[in-house]
Amino acid sequence: MPYKDLREYLEVLTGKGLMKWVEREVDKDWEVSCIARKVFQQEPEKRYALGFKRIKGHNSPVVVGTVAASRDVYAAALEISPGIDQIISKWERALSNPIEAEIVTGGVCKEVEEKGKEVNLNRFPVPTWTPEKDPGPYITAPCMITKDPESGIRNVGIYRMQVKGADRTGILWDLPSQHAAIHFAKYEARQRPMPAAVAIGVDPVILMAAAAKVPLDVDELAVAGALRGQAIPLVKCETIDLEVPATAELILEGEIIPGEKETEGPFGEYTGYMGGPYELPLFHIKCITHRKDPVYQALHSQMPPSESSLLRQIPEEANVYKHLVHQLKIPGIIDVHLPESGGSYAILWIRMKKMYPGHAQQVLSTAWTHHPAFAKWIVVTDEDVDIRNPFMREWALSWRVEPRKDVHILPNTSSLLLDPSAAPPDVPLWERPLSSKVLIDATKKWKYTDIALPPSKYMEKVEEDWKKYGL
Ligand SMILES: Cc1cc2nc3c(=O)[nH]c(=O)nc-3n(C[C@H](O)[C@H](O)[C@H](O)COP(=O)(O)O)c2cc1C
Ligand SMILES: [Mn+2]
């Protein structure tokens, strides 16, 4: 049964031991972030979601790590077992069979309504994530909903927002190809403000879909419906012509004005470095609706590994796999992996069984075309290399690559604009130069001699007798 709302899901997560609650009062402007960081510095399987019941100066609780503290948490949100294969195939099925959201009347997100002068974002416990380095609190789990003014197709994306006043935030689209940025360019061309709604505190599948790169003409809420196995219920906004998830904890309704920009940032970015400040558009809030005593949901980001790097990694691996295997129908692909050390965007590893001359080069030349900026480093290797194991990745690079022959630089490709190596920090984000990619063929080019390990029959014998050695 799909979760009714975030609260029901948090109860289940807590019951499974995958979420822990802090009773002690904490400071949202440094402590929440530092406690979450400490949890993320543990082994992946030891991480858990966090709830903070008492935030200094506020009445609402804060929850973080609730979607992707670990693969176990992510799987619990999808109501499946946590194996990589199950998660990726769930994603593939959802991308291929979306379930459109449905409009209902009334929803708990309307329990309290504040308009005009009553709007006060500062009433909600929005944390500061990089204390002393970020200029203030940032909303890190905003599901921004906009519509294409031509096609009317809805988009939902997570674009973090700096709280800049009671009714104002900044907004960062880190590439002009971000879908809300494409919508906004169309509104700007018409000299009309773009209506936008932001849902915070949602069923985790909505955040999963909002973090994923799905095609421009696909509504992320329909993908979220497919992940959940049931349509997402939506209600109409009060002041703008958009619909929002009915069970959300908090909704911000507002608009973004053409041509208007203000200094925003810096912010601790997913690359692991501070990004900005940049001149960015503003989101003006006209109305806030929320549940009574809303639960404030945040995503943990900054230096990977983080909730953000896992949340972006999973659907992107599914996307690349789907692109190569189902769209291009290239045979022999076993696994694709975007390590979190590269923010789950910069490095792409592919494990494949080479079947014909030029097969590895075919994969290297096409794997990145699914997204122009992702995958600055692309490495293909053979079926015997576990690309999810960093040691095995380095082993493959060490002995299956003759640099002069196997490393190729592809110039003039889109840049991951927040990449600090792309340009010095004072170059405006959207004016950064083109970048390049490294394509590495780390497959064996001829039959290698045997692996230098004892035959397995001897190892198994030692295993059987292990206790007898007194070790
Ligand atoms: C925690 C988190 C924060 C993010 N912040 C931003 C951001 O500030 N700007 C941005 O362009 N993308 C950000 N992203 C990535 C986008 O959500 C992602 O690219 C998504 O595909 C955007 O939706 P779209 O494809 O419909 O544009 C963030 C993702 C996560 C998980
Ligand atoms: Mn989109």
C-alpha cells in the first residue's frame, strides 16, 4: 500500500529502525547540519534518517535523510527490498509506465492559509547547512512546480532556495537546460512573470522523481505516481494556476519576475566546494498554505557522500542503463555506476562484456549523450570488474589502460557549471566556457594471462578447514 503522506512514511521508517529522533533542543543554524554530517560520515549501511523534535525558537520539527540516508531508507520509501537490481528495475518500470497525478478537492496542505502580509517564511525552521560559510538558511528539499506556457506540461524539480526575507527566496538553476529554467525562458520571452509553487514535506517518491532527469515532456508527478503505484493526489493553488500535492506539509505559492536578479549564495555545493555568490532570479511568495504543526523536511547535501548524492545517483544510473540497453539496444552492458565522490554526475563507470571490435568505443561515444554535461570521466571495463568497488576500479585503471592508446579527450562539451575546475569562481555561472570529457577504454585488448590467485578449489579447502588452523 502506498504511503498516505510523509507522516505515515516517517512512522514506518522509525518502526524499521531506519529513522532516529533527537529529543534534545538543537540549533537549526549549525547543529542540525553537523549532526547530519556525522551520520553521513559513517559506513553507508549504518546511516539513518534523522528527526529533530525541538528546534530552538521554533515549534515545528525538522526531518532530514528521510529519502536517501541510505539505500535501505530509499528502498523502504519504495516499499521494496534494498538490492541495487530491484531499485534500478523499479525505476526503469516507473519511467516507462508513468501514472498521471489526479486532481482532488481539499487536502491537508490547506489546513492553514497565509496570504499577503501574513506570509512569513521565517516562521519555519529552515536550517543553515554550511555554518559561517552560507549567508543564511537554505530550503534544500523544495519541489518546485511550474508549467510550460506552450504545452501546459508540468515540471517538478529540486532547485535549492536561499531564504532572503519573509516572502522572498533566491533560486538557482545550475544549467540553462534545467526544466524550470526552460519554462522561465519562455515566460521571459513573453515578458510575463512565471507562476511557481514549491511543495515541502512530501511523500518521498515525489522527491525521488524531482531529483531525477526525466525528459522535458514528462511530468515528474506521473513518475512519482508510478514509483508509488498510485496517482499522486493534487489540489489547486489559491493564488496561481497550478496544482500541488494535497498531502504536502507546506506549500509556497509565488512567481519569478523576468529580468529580476539579485546576489545569491555562496552555498555549500554538491561538488564538495562552496559555490557562488551568483546573480540569480528571485522567488516572490504570495501565499503559504500548510498543515497544522508542519513537519519541515530537508535534504542533506554539500560534500558527498550525502543524501543528495545518493538521491541523484540512483535514477541517473537507471537513466544511463535505459539509454544504452533499451534505447540504443547495445548488447553486453552489465552495470553502470556514477560514484558519489563525483557528486554522482562527474564520473561514469560501465561494466560490459565486449562482443565485437569497436564495442567499447561505441559505448564510450554514446554513454554520455543521455545528458550533455554529466560524465566528465567515462570509463568502460570488462565483466569481471566490480565497478561498485573503488579498489577494483583502480585495479582496472592500473592494468587495462595504456594511456596513449586508451585515453581520449573529447573537447567542447557542456560543462557541469558548478565544477570548480571549469572556470575561476568569479565567472558568472551561465557564462562559463565549454568543458571536455575523458573517455577511457579500460577493457582488456587481448587475452590476458591468468589471474594471480590460487585456484578456488584450494581457497575453498582452506575456508572449510579455517577453524582447524587456530587463527
Ligand atoms: C538536494 C538537491 C539539491 C539540488 N539543488 C539544485 C539546484 O540548486 N539547482 C539545480 O539546478 N539543480 C539542483 N538539483 C538537481 C535537480 O533537482 C535535478 O537536476 C533535477 O533533474 C531537476 O529537475 P528537471 O530535470 O525537471 O529540471 C538538486 C538536487 C538535489 C537532490
Ligand atoms: Mn523535468
